[in-house]
Amino acid sequence: MSLSVPVSAASGPGAASLSLLWESNRPFRLAQSLGILAHGRKDPAVRIGPGVVWLAFSTPEGDATLALTEQPAPAPGARVLARAWGPGAEAALAGVPALLGETDDWTSFDDPDFTATLPAAVAQTRRRNPGLRLPATGRMLDSIVPVILEQKVTAMEAYYSWRYLLSRYGADAPGPAPAGLKVPPAASAWRRVPSWEWHRAGVDLHRSRTILRACAVASGLERLAGVPLGEDLTARLCSVPGIGPWSAAEITQRTHGAPDSVSVGDFHLAAYVGDALTGRRTDDAGMLALLEPWRGHRQRVVRLLVLSGFRKQTYGPRLTPEDHRNR
């Protein structure tokens, strides 16, 4: 059970601030749970520090800055103080419970009979990290755009593109936000990005066109936040040309806290899961076969494998990203 307690309304530099205290009788680790929301360590819209996470985003009421700070709490529970600034502050606070994984139910996963079926590394990692939860932002476009940027390129390239575009077209986060914190552009602003700026950001024509197609139907995509997880949600996302199963899985992992969405088609994931579970690399079909015993919780298993610290063996030189911006 969780409880959100209104705390105060006060004035902050440049904007009014609102706050609430979120409490849970279950463990919760803030940075560990929300780390999946950051697209690189220097994501302009997300700042993760010891015990505090800053987020900047838009809401139907306007832009908002959200600061989440861990507070002392009796074991095994958790407390997080949420403070928000900007015209979207109230809407930002309304989304805090889902953002902090209040609806993410690990009960069946933590059942002793289920735990007994897990690989030792996964079970041990879960015991060491009972505060891991899967966040649900409910913000579709803010997840769709960076996921499209990550299609078929290295993470380093995609993170650069996201930083470049937000630094130029994102709005300054309202309130006393950390320097450089940016609100990602709205759909109308993305559509005004000129072609040469996509090129300077290192974004090829296929990805920029996919983003623009998503922005053209942004209002419909935002309504998908209210559609339950399942084949219908995936099909609606994939109805946008350029968004496929991999992108849909990556999006819903963030927007809906999807506990079973596996990123099929990822360049590294199948080999990683195969190596971690069997000592041998595999392909997507092999990965799905390995994860099948834990259907319903396959994304939880993947997250715990990553959290375990396992690293697959690498072969050959690291890929050097191709820089085509000055061509």
C-alpha cells in the first residue's frame, strides 16, 4: 500500500512550487528504479544524483520540473518527497505514484515457488535489490522520440543526438532546476526542426521521418498512455511507419512499466541474455525460448540480469561510430 500526502504550496524562484510526500510499506530505490528513464548519463531532461532525481517534461497544463528526493523511512518501507514547479506542477505530482512504481506488483515474482525457478544470479540480485520497481511515466512522445533515435545506431550516437536536439529546441525547465535541465520539445516544436539540424545531430533521414510521422499523430499516441498493456497497444504503436516491435517494447517499458516486454531485435540483448543464462550467445528466438518459463515477468528478469553486474565477453575492436555530419 502507498500513500501520497500533500505537504505544501510555496513560492520558488520564478514559479510556485507544490509538493507531496509519497510513502510505501514496500522497499523502493529511487535512482535504481528510475535509471531506465535517462537516455545517457548527460540526458538534458533527466538528472540522477545520490538520493535525488530531477525530471523536466511537459503536461497538458504546461511545462513542469519535478524533483524527487528519498527520505528516511521505517524499514522495510520508503518515502519520497516530490516537489514540482511550473504551470504543469499539479499534473506532474498527480503522476508521481505511477512514476515511482506504485502499480508495479512484484508479488507473484517474489513468491517462493516462482523464485525457486529463477537462475541463481537473478534470484540473488532480487534479494539484494528488493527496492527495484518499474516506473510508468504515462508520457508517450517523450519516450517515443529518444527510442527512435536509438534505432540501428550505437547508444553513444543516439545519446549525442538527443543532447544536441534538446540543447537547441528544448525549453528551460521551470523553477530552481539544475543548470541545463531541459523540457523536451512538444510535437509542434519537433516538426519545426529544420532538416540541416537533424543532419548536424547525426540523425539520418529514416529516423527523422519516423519522428515527424509520430509527431503528426502525437495526440493519438498520447492517448495510448491509457491503453492497457497487450497486443492492441503494441499494434497501435507499430501502426506508425518506422516503429516496430523493438521500439514498442522499449517505449512501453518506460511509459507503462511493462514487466514482460522484451526488446526483440536489440543488437546486443539476445547475446547478453544467452551468455548470462547459459554461457553461450544466442539469437532472438533463442532468447525468447530461454525467457519463456518466466513469461509475464521477462522484463523483470532482464532488468535483474543487468543489475547483477554480468558482462558478456567482447570480441574484436569496439565499433567506431561514423560521423557524417560534415558531408
